Amino acid sequence: MNWNQLLNLESAQAHFTNRSQFDRDFDRIIFSHPFRRLQDKTQVHPLPEHDFVHNRLTHSLEVSSVGRSLGRAVGQNVLDRAPELQKFITAHDFGTIVASAALAHDIGNPPFGHSGEASISDYFKENAQDLEKYFLKEEWADLINFEGNAQGLRLIAKSGSDGLKLTLPTKAAFIKYPKPARTEKTFEGRKSQKKFGYFSSEKEQFDEIVHTLEMHQLAKGQFTRHPLAFLVEAADDICYSIIDLEDGCNLGLISYEQTISFFGRILGDKFQPEKLDKVTLAKDRIGLLRALVIGTLVDQCVEEFLKNEKTILAGDYDRALADNIHSSDVLKEIQTISVEKIYRSRKVVEIEAAGYRVLNGMLGVFVPAIVASFEGDKLYKHKLSLRLLPDEVKQLLDLEDSLYNKLRVLLDFISGMTDTYAVNLHRKINGTALPGMN
């Protein structure tokens, strides 16, 4: 792989007067409906009561900010060594590509985070006897393995008037797992093989991205990552490790002393505990250190990327940058205690369990209704269920001929819900909340 092809520089100039096409990508994501809905989607603490606890929107903005710093630093080094690229692209553009992909990295996540993903997947697994017969093997693999990353690509790669029309480099940087749900061959030890990145419904769009940018092919339908995808992943790893720890400390789930200790170990010689005494509030001290820690981790990830640039371009490097930096051991310790103290805290688990039931319950109403309609079943209960869907969803269902594509439309609707909307709709479907009732 080479940067000229990976950035698609020969087919499209990177600049439109004072606004590049990559700036346009960023703006289109910011103003999109799926991005806006992230403000009421679970990050770690579902339906937070505290304004300092992050939701998917604030998390995505922070990941985007860190991604911009990573992209600019890497881009400047690339351009210093390859000045011939400077007539097409700037370090700012590198940063904007990463920032845009990072901004959208959670755009396909359903309500209630990973619990929502599991709920959707489990519904189809539990009803395999009735449903599997309708689908190709590739389609069934998609349904029983709902994946937020693949759903995200479906949203950003959508064609037509409702598509975002993003550039190919931005789409490629978004794809952390360039493989389908069902594969004929596995590649153990490659981080990009951990999950999958596209549904069979988006195979055509995926093929356009990887072939136009000349990304390395591993096997049928499977490719190596675009180099900038490593920076998007690093930005996410940095933010959820450090900021989730900050949230956990502010909520009293992890002690102030332990949080300070983790941050101090990452900062090393730059840690000056005496300066903290000048800051009155504990949460402000944590916030100050968090900013310094993120800057340190950005520098370490940039160093790791540049040190391995040749192997990354060759498609031979397939590890998370944050797993190979100087602070990787501390980050692993943070993850261990976060799982124990934060991600499995009583309140988080209770609401995740409730969210699981909410999505599973809605699928139990809408999927049988869509299947019945597809088969020509006119039972009143199924017609009534379909009437509960918004008009735009019913219109999209009518446009699709295959049952697989109809269910993809339904899953677009359900995975696009906010946490609050999902809970409210589920209550109405179950009759626990009726119009005019408080």
C-alpha cells in the first residue's frame, strides 16, 4: 500500500478553496441524524444522572479530538518524508480524516451498547428454527452476529439522497475489521480479525473502498486495515481507558488515590504531585491529570505508528497501537480494574439487563409481523404491529423485495433508537404505557 493510493489523491484533489473534501466529511457526520442520536445512547453508565458522566455523543467528540491530534502528528511526519504529496494534502487533512472516522466510530451502536448488540443477535439465534430457512448463509451470519461496526459502515456508506457521501479514505479509516461475518479462512493473532466490519448488504460499497484504495487482500472478502484505522482505534482506546477511569472515580467506584496512581505511572517523570495541591476540588485535579495523560498517550501512539509505518503499509502490522506502547501495561491494569469496578457495577448490570429485554421484546413483536407480511399472512395482530412503525420505516420496508433486506431496515430502525425512545416504545407495545396515562 502507498499513501498516494490510500488517500485517493490522483482521482480527487483534496482541497476546495478553503474547505477540503475531508472537512466536508467531518461536517456531514456532525449534522447527520445518527450522530445526533448518540446524545441519548449508553456509553458505560446507562441513562446517567450526573452531567459529568459521558454518553456516546461526548465520548465520540472526545475520540474525534484525540484522533485529530494523532492524525496531524502522523501526517506531518509522512509529508516531511514525502514532500511530493504536499501539493495534494496537508497534515490538517490527515487529522481531519482520522477525526471524521473517529467521530462516526460508534454511530452504528444500538441502544444499551454491547447489551443491545447481544440482544439483537440472541433473538435470531433463539428463533433459528423458524427463521434460518429464509436466508443465505452469509445473511444468516449477519443476523445472528449483530455488529455495531458493520451497522456503522451501513450508515456512512449508504447511497442515494439519504447517504452522507463521504470520501473513500474516511470510510476506510472507519473500518477497523475489514471482513464479513462469515469467512472461509481465519487469521489468528490479527487484531482486525477480532470482529467483522460489513454486512453482506454492504459488500458492494466495501469492495469499492478496498479495491479503489488498493488495500491488501488476505482472503476472499478479507483485507488488511487502512493505516489510518489504527489511529482511530488508538484514539478510542485512549479515551475509553482514561475517561472511563475518570468517570469511575467521580462516581466513587474507583478510589481517588488509585486513579492518581495510575495517571502518575503513565506520566512518569512529568508527574508533579505537588502542583495538585494548588487545585481545590478533587475532580478538577483528576481532570488536569487526565489531560496530561491523554497527551502523553498520543505521543506514544504516534511514536509506535511511525516506528512501524513500513510494516503497517505492507499489511504485516496488525496489533492495536495502544497495546505496544510504553504505557501498555498500565492501560491493561486500568482495563482490568474497570471491568471489575465500573463495567460490572450493580447499576450498570441492572440497566443493561433491562435494555437487553427491551430490544429482545421489540424484535419479538416486529420480526414475526414482517415475516408474516412477507408470507402473505393477514392476521390482525401482525398488521397492528406493523402500524406501530414510523411511516418512513414502513415506506422503506415496502421498497425491499427480500426478507433479509426488510429485516435490515427494521434493524436500522431499532439500532438507531436512543435509550429513552426504546424504553418508551417497548412500554407502549406491552401496554404498560397508554396514550393519556401517566
